Amino acid sequence: MNRIKIVLSGKEYTIQTEESVTYVKQLAESLDAKIEEYMSQNDSISVTSACMLVSLGLMDDCVCLLYTS
């Protein structure tokens, strides 16, 4: 089991996972970039709201892939 430290929106998290360190860090970097992009386009949005809306968008992407496969 790997214990991996990642940073999302300036906050550090430690994750325990079977996945590789490189893979999880790449996921975290991609997610952080999406959150930061969303926040830069919406000056008054909170970090929490940005995270929820980015999550919703990512879930939509996943569901769309399932239905189109």
C-alpha cells in the first residue's frame, strides 16, 4: 500500500492506495489544474463550489464514456 501526499487547491492530503505514486500524482495535478482553471474563470466562486462543479463535470465525462462505449 502506498501513502502518497498530494496538493489540491493549496491543501495537502495523504492518500493510501494500491496505485502507483506517479499515477496518483498525475491525477492530482490534472484535478488541481481543472479546479484552478474553473476558479480563474469565476472570480467569486469558493474552492468548495469549484471542486463540486469540477467533480460533476468529470462524472458527466465518465458516464458519457460508459454510454458511448
